Amino acid sequence: MADRRTFRLMLLILGLVFAFLYIPISVLVGLSFNAGGMPTAWTGFSLKWYGALFANQDILRAAGNTLIVGLVSAAISTVLGTLLAIGVEIRRRKGSVLETLIFAPMVIPDIVLAIALLSFFSLLDVRLGLHTVIMAHVVFNLAYVCAVVRARLKSFDWSIVEASTDLGASTLTTLRRVVLPVLAPAIIAGGLLAFTLSVDEFIIAFFTAGAQRASITLPMQIYGMIRFGVTPEINVLATLVIGFSLVTLALSQRLNRGGLPGQ
Amino acid sequence: MTTLLSLRHVEKHFGHVRAVNGVSLDIRQNEFFALLGASGSGKTTLLRMLAGFEALSGGQILLNGKDISHVPPNHRPVNLMFQSYALFPHMSVAQNIAYGLEMEKLPRTEIRQRVDEILATIQLSALASRKPEQLSGGQRQRVALARALVKRPQLLLLDEPLGALDKKLRGEMQLELKRIQHQFGITFIIVTHDQEEALVMADRIAILQHGELLQCAPPREVYEHPANRFAAEFIGVMNVIPVARDGAKLTAAEGSLIRADIPDGMGGDLVAAVRPERLRLDAHACENRLSGRILATAYHGLDLQVHIETPAMPKPLICRVTADAAEARSFRTGDVLSLGWSRADTRIFAA
């Protein structure tokens, strides 16, 4: 307890940092309830912009598209990423080249990945649409799921796999009853992470969605709307997305207690 | 006694390394058998081959006369208790134990009955619903044992089962394991690097070195009549005295005569060996004698170890003096001490 004043100063700094982080967000949340709809003046509490948002067909369709892309790409990348992580861990003696290759999509700039995927799809003459967005999202989500599951595998005791075999289980039974349950928290956390990454991903979706309106995702829709100024509907949309993300984040942290490195 | 398990010239090569080199053994029904060796002796590899986790590079493993060399581990009537215990962390104690029985697709009621029975045997009924992380080391060890035993295998393999326990608990569990083995009437093969553990528990001990079988015999014979110098020095403490041979006459380096029975056909350089507890203070009454200066003494509670420097040996001669004898006279560093031992307690090995 050397210094009460130092401690107070530290609290102040902490408060400022949090204010810097969260004031813009709370302004946005506040404005979503502003009756007048203008960011310049508060004219009373209202939910009318929420109503307006749910009447906007374009936004609803974009939200639906984002949900589809998020769920499908998260599901595919969770299955593949988990299998990849287990496979790599079993053959980890083969060296780090494989590892670098797996994690490359995490560090390659999104814009590069986006251009690469677009060129790839046009080279193969694939018609662009929601399915190409899903495929593109699987590419980078795979790396994230794999990273989360591998972190868990680092502390995985492989002798339980042998113990299961020794007690009479087949390989498939061992996978189902021993390996997957032990890895489950990491797998679910990886899936949730993939979903959230996919939901707010813009650049790659923008490049691989094609020109038709039917395959516009939510971030693309917002980008399109914001070019004509920040409308109150966007504030509402952003508020809903924040709420959704917080719930997912809390869920993921709860499930993955002790799963990620450093937790 | 019928033979349960036969190893015929079993080989395991990892690249150029021969981890197990032509081991042949017969293990009897209901035997408590110990594979003893230093690390790298191939004892764990041999055990893993019996469990089915390592393929044989040569030879055969027969169980009840049937070749099981190529039977996968999940189809062998053999269970392994892992050194790390390998309990399933997401299952309770009862679920861990039931797992092997569920794999046999037994009816639920029978599974529950057998799990309850074995929980009572290992005195863990009260902890049936705990997770492994909520158990102490000794409790985990017993759950691992129960999980393997509940399947009633014909052969139970135990990989350093007491290695993770503290010394006092280890002593209790040695007797407990013997009791359980007797109660269940299952053949146990235990791998250990702890020679004392092997002596206490096993009916027979196999000593392995560099993947080869050196000796296979009951504990007393292994201790009293080691097959060679390595086995003699590996088990317990052995004083080794280099000797020069002239016909049937053996002399130590400083000139004293060593009387001993030389095994037939033994040639080349020889050593005489005697256990520390066979050395006696009344040297004048003994057939063999050595004297030297006391280098150090080490108090062990039930006896006193006296290290004596003698010109006859490169290493100090070690003698164990019982507690009463140690009280009867003083052993000060630097004192000259004469020790004797009988011809019958002297072993002769190739150097």
C-alpha cells in the first residue's frame, strides 16, 4: 500500500482507457434510440428506427445471407479444422512446413486472399454467389479453428487413446467417446470464433460475392448504405450486431475455460 | 503350473537399434512376473508388444498356445495399466471403470454390478462419481488398476504402476497389488526399474539389458546367485573385488587369498563378489578377509553403512553393520577395520 495517490492515478488511467474504448460504442447505441434520427441532437427516446429496420427488405435479406454464410462456413471449417488439427498433431514430427502452410491464411492480408480467391474462382469459371463466399470464408476460418483445437491438443494426453483401444474400443469409438468429448470445449469455441469472424468479414465477401443483389452480406449492405451518410437504421443494426457478438463471445469464453493458451 | 504366455525369440528393431533382441520367456498361470531393467533396456517396449501397441520385428507371442503376435490391442484378452494411468478426464470414476465393459456390450445391470464390486474392492465406492482431477495420486492409481481389472483379462500388464507415488504409499501399494493379484487370480506382468519393488512383489524376475534377457529366476535366486556381473551389480549393492587366478587359487590385488568356488568353464579375467550384509566384523573366524581404512559412514536407521578404502579394490568396500553391532563399538573415519566373509557367500564372475 505504498501510495494511495498512485493507486488513484492508475484507476483514473484505467477509466480513461475504457472510456476511449467504449464511449464511441455507447454513443452509437444511444443514437439508435434517438427519436429524431439525427446524430446532432437528442430529441427523445424511441424504438421507431428498430421498426424501420425490420421493415427494410434489403437489410433483412443481407442479414439472412450473413447468417447462412456464417453458419455454413463455421460448420464446414469446424469439422475440417478439427480433423486437420488432429491429423497434424499425430504427424507433427514431419516438421513445421505443414504448420506454416496451415496458418498462412491467418496472416496473409485479407485483401490479398480476396484477390487470390477471386482469380481462382474466375480461372475455374465458377459462378460467383453466396456459395463462393462460403468457400472463401472456410479458407480462413479453417486456420482459426485449427489453431484453437491445436492449442487444446498441446496438452492432450495421447495415452488415453491407447487406453481406450486397450479396453476394447475401435478407432471410431475412441474418436467418438474419448477424443471428441475431451476436445469438445475447444471445438465449440473454434466454431463460435469462426462464426463471428465470418459474420463481420467484409473484404473477402465483397470480392467473392459477385454482382447480384441476392448475395450481398450484412457488412456489404452497411457499406452500401453508409456511402449516403449514417442513417439511424445503421445505428440500430450496429447495436444489434454488438449485442449478438457480446453474447457469442461470452458463450465462447465460458465453454473454453482453460482451452486457449494463456487462459 | 501351466504356461499362459510364451515369448519365442521376440525381436523389435527401431531402425538400426535393437530395442528387444531375441527374448524367449514362459510365463505361468497366476504368476506375478517382473520385467526389471534400467531405462533403455527394452522392458517397456516388450510390455507394449504384449499389449499390442508395438508390432513385432520377429518372433512370436503365444497366449494359451495361440499366436497373438498380430492381434490388434482391442482384440487381445490382455489389459495394460498405463504408467500415467491414462484415465479419461471427462468421465467419472465409475464411468472410467465401466468403459471397458461397455466395449464388450455387456448388459447394463451386469456392468453396474461389476463396477460396484470392484469399487468396493479398491475401497473407492464413496468416490464413484468424482472426476479423475478430483482424486489424489494414490486414488487415481487404484482407479486405473480397477479399470483394467474389471475386464477380467487373462493377463494384466502394469507399466511402472507405483512410479508416481511417494515412497511410503509405494510400500503399502506393493502389498496391496500382491493381495489383489492373489484375490483375482490373474497373471500380472509388471515393468519396473526399481529392483526392490521387483524383489518384494514378484514370483519371478526377468532382468533385461540392451534388449536381451540376462536372467529369469525367483527373487532370492536373482539376488543370491546373479547370472553375471551386471545382474549382480544391478540388483542391490555388490562389492566387486578384482582377482588374479592361478589354477584354483585366487588372489586379490594386495595379496590376500580369496577362497571361492569357481564355476566350471570360466576363463579370462575374474572378479570375486560379496554382498555388504555378508561381511562380518569377526574377520579372524572367516575364510576370506580384507582390511582397510574407514572412508565414511552412512547412518540408515536400521543399519550403518561403512565405506572402507582397501588396496584390493578400486571402489570402497561397503559393509552393512546392524544397529546393535554399530552401538557395540565405534566406527570413526580413518580407523583400520578388518572384515571377513565365508567361502559360501563368495560369487565369481567374468570381469
